[in-house]
Amino acid sequence: MSNIDVSIIIPVYNVEPYIAECINSVMNQQTSCIIECLLIDDKGADGSMMVAKDCLSSYTGSVRFRIVEHAENRGLSAARNTGIRTAHGKYVYFLDSDDVIPSDCIEKLYHRTIQYPGTEIIIGNFQTFPVAGVHDYLTLTHKDYPEYSDDIGWIRSIWMEDVPVISCNKLISRDFIIKYGLYFREGIYHEDNHWQALAYPFVTNIAFVKDLTYMYRIRPGSITQSTDNLQRRIDSLAVICKEMFSRKFEWDIPWVKWVSNRLGDFRYGRELDCASTFTSTRYHYLIKCLWKNEAIPLSLRCIYRYHGMPTPLMNIHVYSVMLKIFIRFQK
């Protein structure tokens, strides 16, 4: 099985109306590379897996399908991790079970690995459907990116704030994931945000495909469209920030800016209900995490601590000036 080029990983959970279309899009791949597709049965309550097995029963094409079962429902992150651990491909590709990929998706992405051997991550372009143009800020259409770059400074300058924060539609070297332990954090929302931040110090090269390689379905009730469980979402973001704010590596300028923006989200962001005691408690805990992290320059820790002061004492304009001065002297 070591000759497999790409492992497509599809977590399956309560997607009965969509799973057949998703699987058929994998079956229709027109490529010379060898593909396996892992369907991770995450024990949903509907007939998703019955539909999936029916699709596979008469298939005679070149894609090698495998079903991997969980004993019980464990969530999206756990399903992706199961896929990583059981995959045989040189690269893995995450595909959500309600989305579809064009017939030339894998061919176009994998071609970059032939052009630029050793590429760690290849990112494709996407479009939403049945309504086009949603989440356009996540597409590559208007971004002036090269086909390939190994300029680490440039990669870090775009990685956290400009590269699409979605784990799907990225062809990722399995060796790269395993080498640095880049598994998905289980038990939280916003696992893609966590993965992107986790990978930040380790990405040394990257490639892009601006052609359409992914069709992202907009549907009511999906995790990304739901407004329920706000407190769990806030808790998840706090867990992510706590872990990232405590990291003991060299804090370069892009990372400093990302951390500062996350603090702003907790103190001022409308989506996080910042007026609530629930959010405020987590925000002040994050300030303490930053203060205790001795890998952060003392001057920067003081700036972050100033950010956590009560409103009468903390002026956002003063804070911004302090941060700009710190960044200027670091360059």
C-alpha cells in the first residue's frame, strides 16, 4: 500500500442527503496518481453509512475505498486523526462529507508536488454552493500568491491571517504531519484554527493552485453555520488561545500580531459576546497566560498586561502605539 500517492479522508456523520454526491465526486477523479479514500464512520444516527456502502457496492474504478469505523461518535477532529493514522498515502486530503470536489481536483493539486518535490502543503481554491460567493475572503481568487514559495518569512507573514483557515482543500504531506505531531485537537469547535496555529512554526514551504478544486456546501444546521452553543465556541477559542499563548518558541512579528488580534477578539469582538462575564473571565485568564510565558520578551508581556487593564485605565490607542513601537524595534 506504500505506493499510494493521496489519501482522501472523509469523516462521515449525519450527512445522509449529501454523502452519495460527495463519494461520487471522489469516484470521478481524473488523475494518473494513485488514490485511496478513507470513509471514517463516526457513528451518526442516520443512514449515511448505508448510503455510502450502497455507492461502493457497484464501484469498479481505480480509487481504493476503505471504511474505518469508530466504536462510538468521537467528533470531527477524532475522525480526521483516525484517517491520518490509518492512511497509506504520501499526502492526505481532507474532504467534508457534505462537500464535493471537481474531477481534476487531485490531479491539479498533486501536480504541484511533481513540479516542486518535497512540498509540505498545497492549497487549492474553492467556491461555495448552491449559493456562490459566500466566504469569498477565504478564496485565492484575488490573492497574488506564487505557485510555490520556500521563503519562511513570507509564509509566516500570510499563514495566520491570510491563508484560508480551513483544513479541507489542502494536500498535506503525511510525513510532515507525523513528524511534528500535527493532529487535530479533539473535543473543541474551531479545530481548523487550532491546527493552523499549531503548524505555524513548522511550515517551511507551500504551494498554491488558483484553479477551483473544492465546492463547499452552504447548508442550514452545519457546524460552521450554527449560532447555537455560543459558550462552547468561546470556550473552544479560549482553549486554543491558552495553548498557543503558552508556546515556548521565538515570538516573531506575525505571531505577535496574531496573538494581539485574538486578544482584541475577546475584548471587543461582537461574535464572542464580550460584555458577558463568561467571555471576560476567559479573556483575563489568557492575559495571565501571556504574563507567565517567559519566552515572551518582558516588554511585550507588559504591553499585553496593559491590554487587560480595566477600561478607565486602558486606552486602545495607547496600546496600539505601544505595540507598534515594540514591533518597529524588533525588525
